[in-house]
Amino acid sequence: MPELPEVEVTRLSFASRIAGAHISMAQIGKPLRWPLGCPPQTLHGQQVLGVRRRGKYLLIDLSAGLLLVHLGMSGSIGFGHDLPAPGKHDHFELSTSHGTLRLHDPRRFGAVVYALDENDASAYKLLGRLGVEPLSDTFDAPGFHAALKLKKSAIKQVLLAGEVVVGVGNIYASEALFLAGIRPTTRAARISKPRSARLHAAIREVLTQAIAKGGSTLNDFSNADGQSGYFQLEAMVYDRAGLPCKVCGSPIKGIRQGQRSTFFCLTCQKP
């Protein structure tokens, strides 16, 4: 599933190229997770002002409204003048003066939603409960610790929920907890201020490194230029159950938490 680094890598790969483009046509294929929310013709003639990111959502600002794009479990964005003919898994397409933007999504858990602005009910439903952006100045260590003190769930589950800090998905939560030396099953409210400060720093470090490596390609993720990511090759614990820890040599343990795979080192990560 594309997580924050993959979505940011996708944004960086096409945002500057589509900015200023005028939309000539919008086409919808098979239904996605949520409806577009307007007739496709509403987008015709509009100008693309820019592309932002909020959590795992791409926000494409238009001259009248915006598009919220979610890549779902298997989605990817393609953009260019020479894209091949649409295939059976291509479900949304914008033809613009700068090239064609296309959403490819084999499992159709992704979505493209039109809203008048971020206060629109359809946008607020998707964005309103999202936590602080982890790479922004508003994500500070004291505020992070204070928010964790209010959570009784395991720290891994709190990170995945996205209400304290947004976009720290499964891969990067496992890696950040390893870097901080915190076991993923530890109750969030029990984490001390010094340990939460280490986790705060680890989240920022892991996500920054992942973006620099182009994200993680576990199945078929690629950016808008078709390039894969390589962060998964440097993972310390994720998907390494039974293999020796790269720090201490102990076997990496794999468990299930909330129907998601979790990986950690019993020696390096303390409760």
C-alpha cells in the first residue's frame, strides 16, 4: 500500500510539470472507492494551479475547486505526453495541455474526489481527522509526547491510526520504532518523554530517508515516471521475520497487530 513517502515521491515526480496546465477532458473508467462527486465535464477548461499532499492524499488545486487523490492499496499515478493506451486497470484520466494524468489501480481501492475547497463536506470527511504532518514544523516532540499520553493502545496501532501524526504507515512505523528502541506492543501512554523524543526524531528520519530513496516498492509501486523505490532494501526489521537483526544478531520477530504484520527485535526494542 502506498504510504506517505510513496505519495510524496509521486507528487514530486509530476507536480512541477502539471502546474499551470489547462484540462481539456476528464474520463472515468470503472467505479473507484468513492465517486468523483461531480460530472467529469465540471473539470473541463479548469487550470491546474499546483499539487500538494495531506497525509496519503494528493491535493490537486484547480482554478475552481480541488481534486483529492488517494492511491488506495495498489494505485499509482502516471503523467506524460506519451502514455500508452489505457488498460483495464486505468480508471481515471485527465487530459491537459501539459500531458495526461492517469490513475492506475488494479484493486480499485483508490479514489479521485472533487471538492469546492478543503472545508467542503466531502473533503472534510477525508481530511478532517488527520493528525499533524510528520515532516512539518508543527510536529514537535513535546506535543507528540502529550498526545501519546492520552492513548491507551499499543504505540504501533496509535501511529497507524493517523490521529496523532499522519502518514506513518506500516513499513515506516516498524522501522521508526526499531530506530527508537521501542517495542511496537508498548502502550503509548507508558512511553516516557525521552523515549517519545527518540521516536519523534526516528519518525522524521525514517520518512526523510524513504523519500530520498524513492519510497518502497514491495509489489508494483512506481512514481509518475514509472520509477520504483528502493527503501525496502535498507529495512532493518520490516519483512525480515526469522532473519538476524542487523544490530545484535537476534532473530527478528514477526507478529500480527490489528490485522497488520509487525516486525521487531526482542533485544534492541524494549517494552
